[in-house]
Amino acid sequence: MFKVFMGIISVTLIWGYTWVTMKIALSDIPPFLFSSLRLFIGAVPLFIILIFQRKRLFIGKENVNNYLIMSLFMSFGYMAILTYGMQFVDSGKTSVLVYTMPIFVTIISHFKLNEKMNIYKMVGLIIGLLGLLFILGLEIINFDLKVVFGECLILISAISWGLANIFSKIKFKHIDVIHMNAWQLIIGALLLFIFSSLLEPNHSTNWSSPSLLSLLFNGLFSTSFTFVVWFWVLKKINASKASMALMFVPILGIIFGWLQLGEKITVSIMIGSFLICIGIFMNTYNFTSIRRTGEQKKQQLNR
């Protein structure tokens, strides 16, 4: 259990710090090129793992379309749109907006997976949306087009991440997770490199030491390492318990952004983050299971 705990801690810390490193890299590297290189760097270790495990490397014809759709959801819809929007938004605020994903998953699952919304999830959804209003409220009142545009893109990326999670549940029940992600990363890297060549031909790139270190951190740690550790953790403990770690990522993102980049932590961001974390908790914690366990214990005592 100690190894599992350390795994959760390491993943949470890395994901919390990722937003600072992305912000640093984006000051020197255009967003689509950065995303392409990050995905490529992240894919290489996963293919190495497949080779060491002596698993098949190629995609079967029956899975090509699903892998491509998954890559469009994750690599383009999530990574590329997120990175582009992050140019205009602080790293801490980005982390909070991105981790509204579990709330969107609850809504999508209600329609696509027949996972009906119970009272706990409904309350969490309302609280999470209130948190969004606190964070977005000042930008809407004191309208800054670039910031609002960036925040909308980040929310779209969170929805795309949620769609990817739902799609994977439907289509990849019996597919090796490392194999699927290795291929969706490499496909995404190639697609985004093409996008970068078409849309960022005149964008100057400064291969500074901070940007290169940030790129390597995002590729090796934020993508490959955390992916392997996270799915290892999910095999060891209940997914709902592991998902509780998601609550701390946006908080860490805000703290790291304040410490290293000097980003402001306003009262509205603090309140909004707190409400969103409660919303995540309400949507990921298995209240129904706890209630059933309690009822079973009462029945046993009555006997």
C-alpha cells in the first residue's frame, strides 16, 4: 500500500507542476509544435515498454478507426486546444478549468453510458458550475477578449478529455491500454506536426534551456511516467478512491503558478477552485457503494 500511496503522490505532484512547465515552454515554442513534440516524446517510452513486454506493436485493421478517433479526442481536442488556449490564461487557472473534466464526464455518461445522475452527482454538478462562474465571472465583467477566448478553449479541451474517457470505456474494454495510448500519442504527434507546419510556419522558436527542459518534463514525466503509474495504481485500488487525487491537482497548479511565475491568487479563484474540487469529489466518490455497505452491516446486526 505504501507503493500505491507514493505512486498517487508522485502523479499528483507532477500533474500539478505540469502547468507551470507548459507556460514556460509556450513562451519559446509555438503551441502546436510543443504539443506535437510532447506527444512524440511521451509515445517513445510506451513503445519501448511494449517491446520489453513482447507485446504486439501494430494496429489491427479493426482498431484503426477507433485509435484515430481516440487520438483526435485526446491529442487534438484535448492537448492541442488546451495548449493553444493556455497562451492567454495563467497556468493555475488553466489547471482548475481543465479539471472540470470529471463534471463533464458525469453529464456525458448520463446519456452515453446509461450511468444515471443521482442526487450526489447533481449537487456536485451545480456546485462545480458555481465554481466556474466564480472563476470566469471577473473576465466576463471586465471583458478581456483574449483571456475569455483562452478560457473557452480550455473548457472545450476539458470536454474533449471527458469524451475521450467515455469513448475508451465503450471501445477499448479489451484493448491493451499501453498499446492504445502509445499509438494515439504517435498519431496525434504526426497530426499536430502537420498542423504546426501549416499554421505556424513563421512562428519563431527559441530552443532555450528552460523550454527544452519543460518539453522533456512534459513528454517523459507528465505523459509517459504518470500514465504508467496511474494505470498501475488503478489496478491496485478502487478507481473512485484513486480519482480523489484529481482534486489536489488544480490546487497544486495554483500554488506552483504563484510560487514560480508570480501569478495572482484572487479571492474569486480561491472560492471557484474550492467549489470545483467539491464538485469533483461529489462526482467521483462512490456514495452509493458506501450507503449499500452501511445497509448490509445494519441487516447483519439485525440478524
